[in-house]
Amino acid sequence: MFLDPKLPSHVWSHIAIDPTGCWLWTAYRDRQGYGRMRWKGRTGLFAHRIFYSALVGRLEDGLVLDHLCRTPACVNPAHLEQVTRLENARRGRYGVLTTHCPAGHPYDERNTYRYTTRSGFSRRCCRACNRAHKAKAAKRGAVSP
């Protein structure tokens, strides 16, 4: 499927094949690491959505693409699955399948607390990281004699 004529060659020139099988988008990426591109006169479109639509087929209404490889820059359609927004959030960085915080501390009953954002989303937070963050902030705010 690589260099499939359904996408022009200049689009394929922005792909690097990773040993994991990911097709990494090497052009512009947003802050979250997702590839963005211009397509049919529109700008800022997600590259993985363009690849999926061109190589697999239409995206179903109400569904989003989940990166099974957990690599936002990946545009390999074999690494993408159409799921509901709720399922995508459940599987994501803050989802229930995540067992450790980004620093490696466990999300267990003792080390985890929850809070609700202003937009109504429930978030898990790591107590160890929160303590470290507060200690670092207190140290910065301490006045030396």
C-alpha cells in the first residue's frame, strides 16, 4: 500500500517508516504531535484522517480514529481504528487503561486522586507528582537570606 496512487507523491514524501511499522508524518505537527496537512484546498487537517479516508474508506459519522500504536504522528491506516469519542478517551493517556502516570508512578488507590475540570471531565492525578510539583514551587518561592 505504500506509495498508493490514491495520495499524490508529494504527500508520500512526508512519511518516514519507523521500525515499529508506524508511518511517521515528518511535515508539520501540532503541539500534541499530530500531523497536520493541506488537502483539497483546506488547511490544518489531521494527516492520519486523510490517509485513513484515502486508503481505507469513509469515516463513519460520530466516530474518531484511535491510534492503536499510541503514536500521534503515525498515519499508517493499519494502526488506526474507528471508535467513539468515549472509547478513545477511555483508551487514551488519561484513560482507565493507563496504569502509571507519565513519570512512572502507579495509578493505584493510594497514589491517585480525582478532580473534575471546568468542562466537566474527570481526571486522575498522581499524588507523588503533585507533591514533587508543590515542593519545587515552594523552593522557587523561598527567599534566601
